[in-house]
Amino acid sequence: MKVKAKYLKTYQNFHVKIGMEVDGQVQSDPESEEDEEEEETIQRPCSREAIKSSGQEKNQQTKEVDESEEEDEIFRRKRLTRKTNRRVKNSEEELERLKEQVEEKKKLISTMRNKPWRMAKKLTVLREAQAFVEKFEGALGKGKGKKFYAYKVMMAKKWVKFKRDFDNFKTQCIPWEMKIKEVESHFGSSVASYFIFLRWMYGVNLVLFGLIFGLVIIPEVLMGMPYGSMPRKTVPRAEQATAMDFSVLWDFEGYIKYSALFYGYYNNQRTIGWLKYRLPMAYFMVGISVFGYSLVVVIRTMARNANESTGDGDDNDFIFSWKMFTSWDYLIGNPETADNKFASITTSFKESIVDEQESNKDENIHLRRFLRVLANVLIICCLCGSGYLIYFVVKRSQTFSKMQNIGWYERNEVEIVMSLLGMFCPPLFETIAALENYHPRIGLKWQLGRIFALFLGNLYTFLLALMDDVNEKLTEEDVIKNITHWTLLNYYNSSAVNNSTFSPPPIDPADVPRGPCWETTVGIEFVRLTVSDILVTYITILVGDFLRACFVRFMNYCWCWDLEAGFPSYAEFDISGNVLGLIFNQGMIWMGSFYAPGLVGINVLRLLTSMYFQCWAVMSSNVPHERVFKASKSNNFYMGLLLLILFLSLLPVAYTIMSLPPSFDCGPFSGKKKMSDVIQETIELDFPAFVAKIFSYVANPGLIIPAILLMVLAIYYLNAVAEAYQHANAELKKKMQVQREEEKNKRNNKATTNLATQDLEDFLTPSAKSGDTKSDSTNKNSPGAKEGSMAKNSNAACPGRGATMVPPPHVTITQPPRQSIKASSPGQARSGTSPQGLRPGTRKGQPCN
């Protein structure tokens, strides 16, 4: 019995000490404390009676102690049952309260960014809320599901963290993303758009290089004939002495000319290696795929940019308010990122200020038109002069090529002149464009169009002059072809005439007469243009930007005038010149890659070094434009120019493939009448007969012309649908704007009406009071004056219930008062009501019921 009582007392003390822990504090149970006090009060008299009775009878004392212990045990059991039930009820309520607190903390964490608090307070509250959620969220499960619930919560948090880290990883994997953001924060979105375009071009060229390198160059190097095994892969005997000189290699002659970099190195065997790889067919299909892939990528990019630009909506309302109150990111914790964000916000304000100034500008329209016409006339004269100069230089270079011992300038005169025109004409165009006074964004487009016309005229003038050179080489090739055949025939016939019993040794490939190989000549010209353009670009940046910035920076302290504010000052980044240079360089790559497969690899290296070199030059040597302007929401203007130059680059390549005969002793198409014959040959030899018939039917002009007309009609229909959608979108925007303005006017009218009604009520109330005062003063001595004073006192004692309404005095009102929207509260008298009379059945001093 004593052991059982001791166990129950220990169990009871254990449960008494258990409390509900909330936020690290133990809550005590007030009802349990009351029960303990009752127990003490009960136990005290019991213990006193036992002491009193102990002195009288010892046996009776033992019996009473046993009875008291039994009573105590029964009482403890009842109290323990009552406390357990109460504790279960309290624990359920506490769990519900904890769940509500956890949900509130989660909502606070999700809306922390919108709180108008200081950053220190935000961080403190955020840490406390996260700690609370982490501590109690997993403990809200019940029974066996508690661990599973905690596991699910933990895995959900891990998944959210993984997605956030993966998004950050993807952002870090974007090439040069932070570098471009830094440029944009200091120079604006217009300068950053050039570097974004440069990064996009790098990605496209990387794919093209993978196609050419993996499907053309690697198979020829691994499975083709080795160097020196045939004439097209061997340096002629007359050139071997100087084949490794730097001046010869710099002109891409010598060993470079007879390497896998150019068209003439590749063999014309149908299949090569143990894989029976069809190299001529692969060369032709890769050349076509370069243009096809580029066309698809450019069109898809233009479509995506158009969707992004139309999906952003119209943000022309409250521009400065939005920028003022919503530009800063309060979660920035890096000082360098904060500086970039500050510079970006400042630049965006400058862009918006320029747009606002241009929209509110007044100008003399007649003078402006005259100056714009004059500027266009001057620019057209410059374009015509540059085209004539290039044609003259190319013709003279053909004369130099027939001479011996010419100098370095005569050999590279064409590339030098084209590079100088590309370097000096754009600044001249920009100086002339100052007469037009366009908006900076519109002026940039005009500048891009003019430089595009300059480069396009120069390029096609160069191509026309080059075609004349190709025709001369084709005439020369017929003569050399006959000489080569006669040489080989005489060599083998001479051994047969001498009746020698053994076959003569094969002639050395270096001694075989060679044709001019006009495809390699064209490829060399394009490679020279690309390399010279790279060198001129880098030298211009070093001399025109970096050395100029160093001179202004260090000589400004000891000069006669302010070099930073006056001449020469720091250079601005030439957006139009750099963009057009990049576009026309890509056009030369597209045209030259068919004749020089290694040209795409050179361009990849050029774009890679340009990104780092130009980013460094911009951040160290350039200053932002005086009129910083915002770039358009999409780069579709750049993409449109690129699409046009892609089409114009395709024309000369398609002409040479379909019309000109290939060289007889170099390249994968040697021995054929046209380069396109490789397709017909492959279909006849490697496919069944019905495939050749199907191909002949598909190639029929009677089927091709209707297909082209159908595509033109489809393009026209889709264009009409797109215009209709644009018109509907514009109308919908106008309707939304009108509806928003109507709602705004309604709110303003309601506010004005409420103010007018309040003023009218305030005007009527004192008038009624003054009328009552006047009537009281006139009827002071009348018999009903006493009753009137009693009525006033009665109404003052019990306002509201049963009061009679006295009409207000006559007041002249020009407009009927409208009903006030603000209703009076129950039991409260409305302002402007007439004085209340005495309720029937009440007397002075009688209380209201």
C-alpha cells in the first residue's frame, strides 16, 4: 500500500511539473495549483487530528492513519484524472494556437519585402520568424505521422533551396552576365544591347564552328589523304623556299594556303576512310546548313523579341513615380551590387528625362526639313565616293598581282582601304547627322542604316571586282589544265617508248603544274579582310580610346584648358559603328565559310577576345553619352539588319554553286561541271531509282514556282493577321485607358459631391438654429412660451425617440442637395435636422422610456 502510494505521488509530481512550452517558456496550470492548495488545507487538519489522537490510543491511531491514507489515495486518483482530462484539452487548444502562429509567421516571411520597415528591423524579424517556423512546424504532427510530417517539411525546404540554388547556378552559367550588367548600370541599356548582341553572335558562331569542324575538318584530317600525298596538299617546288617566311604566312600563303583552313585542301573522293564517309556530300550539305541554321535562329530570335516587347504592356504612365518608388531592390547585400544598382537607377532617370524632353520639344519644321535633306545629300555623296574608291583599288590590286617583287602596301591595299573607310566614314556620318537633330534612338537607327549602306556598297563593290578576278582565273585555268594533262601524258608515254620493263616512279606532287584554284583565292581574300578588320578594331580602341583617355587624365592638370570638358575629352562608345562592324564581319564569315572552312574558328576567337577587350575599354576609357537614351525593348532592329545581310551573303554563294564550274585540281567538287552535281550523283549512286524520279519531279520548275507563290501568299496572310492583332491590341489598350480615366473621374466626382453636401448641411444647420432663436425671442411673452421652454428642456433630456420634426425655415437653394453617402450611426442625431419637439404623453422632468 505504501509502495503504491509512493508511486502515485511520484507520477503525480511528474505530471504537475509538465507544462506547455511556447517560445521557450513553460506555462503553469492555474487549476492544478488550486487543487494543491485544497489538498494542503485538507491534509493539515488530518495531520493535526492524528497528532491529537496519538496521545490517547495507539491502536486507534494506526487505524485512523490507514483510513486517511486510503482517503488520500482516492482523492489523488480523482484529482489526477481531472488534471489529465484538463491537460489533454489544453494541449489540443495549444496545438491549434501553434498552427495559427506558424501560418502567421509564414505569411510574414512571404510579405516581408513589402513592409515599410528599416533593413535592420526586417532582418531581425525575418530571422525570428524563420527560427519559430523551423522550431514548431515539424512538431505539429500527431502520433506516428509526426516524424513523416517533419520529414516532408524538411524535404520541401530542401527542394525550395535546391531550386533557388539551381536558378542562381543557371544565372552564373550565362556567359558574361555580370560583366554586361555592370556595363549597363554605368552606360545605359543602349550600350549594353551591343554586348548582348555580341554574346548572341558568339553562341551562333560556336554552333557553326561545331558543324564545320565536326563534319568537315575532322573527317578529312583523320581519314583523308595525308599532307604531301597529292598535289593539292603539297606546296609547289617554286614556293617551298619561302613557304615558312613570316611575310608569306601573314599573307596566308605558303603552308597555310595548302592546309585544311581552305577549300583547295579537301579531296574529291566519294568516300574516305573505313567508315566510307562521303566528304563531298558532307561539305556541300554543311555549307547549306550554315545558312539554314543561321536563318532559323535569326527568325526565331526576332519572333521571341517581338513577343517579349508586346507582352510587357504600356508603361508610359507615371514613369518618374514608378522609378522613384519602385526602383531600389531592398534585398541587395553586396556593396558592389548596390553601387551598380545606384548607377543603373541614375542612368534610367537620365533616359526618361531625354524621352520627356524630346516629346515636349518645339521646332521650326521648315528649317528642320531643309537641314535633313542637306544631310542626306552629303551622305549619299560620301557613299558613292567610297564605292568608286574600292572599285578602283580592287582593279589596281589585280594589276599588282601580275607584277613581281611588290611591296607590303601593294599586296594589302584593298584591305587597308576598306578598313580605313570603315573607321573614318561613321564619325563623318555622325557629324553630318547632327544637323538633323533627331531623337537619340531614331538618330541611332538612321546612323545604323547609313553605315549599313556604306558597308554593303563596299562589300558588293569588292565582290564585283573579285568576280572579275575569278573569271580571269577560270580562263587561265583552262590553259593550265591542258598543260598539266600534257605533262603527265608525256611523262608516262616517254617510259613506254623506251621499252622499259619497270613502271616509272610516280611524279613528285610538288612538281605537278597547278591551277589557280579560284575558290582558295576567294577564301584567302575573306580571311585577310577578317584579320585586318580585327587588327584595325583593336588598334582603334588602344589609340583612339585608351591612349586618349590616358592623355586627358594625366595631362589635364598642366594644360591650358580643361581637356575633360573641351577637346579632346574622353571618347564615347560608338554603338552604331561597332554594331555594323559586327554585322558585316558576320556577313563576310557567312560568305567566306564555304571557301575557307577554318574562317568560322577565327571568328569565334575574334568574338571571344572582343568581349573582354571591349568591356575593359568601355569601363576604363569611355564615358556615357551626353544624351543617354533607352534602347528599344527588343533588338529586332539589329536582327533585321542581320537578316538582310544574311540574305545578301547567300546570293554570291548560291551563284557560284549553281553557275560557276569548280577548279579541276583542288577541292571536293573537282572534276564536276557544277558544285551542285554532287547531289545528283549521290542520289543516282546511293539511293533507289524511284528516289531519283521523285527528286526530278520535285526539282521541276513547274512545281517550284507554284510552291513559291503559295509561300508568298501564306506570308501575306500571316502578315495581315499580325497587323489585325496589333490593331486589336492597340484598341484594347485605348479602351482600358478610357475605362481607367472614367473610374478616376468617378472617384473624384464622388469626393467633390461629398464635400459639397457637407458644406450644404453645415450651411442649413446654423440657419435652422438662428430661425428657432428668432421665433423664441418674438414669442417670449406669449402664452405658449412656457410650454415652449418646457418642450426644449424635455428634448434636451431625452433626444431621439419620438421627437417631432419641425420644418426648417425657408432658404433659397439653387441646387437640390444630394443624399450623403456617409450614414449616421444608430442612436446618433444627424447633422442638419430640425429641432425635435416634445413627445406626446411626456412632461417636463419625466424620464424617457
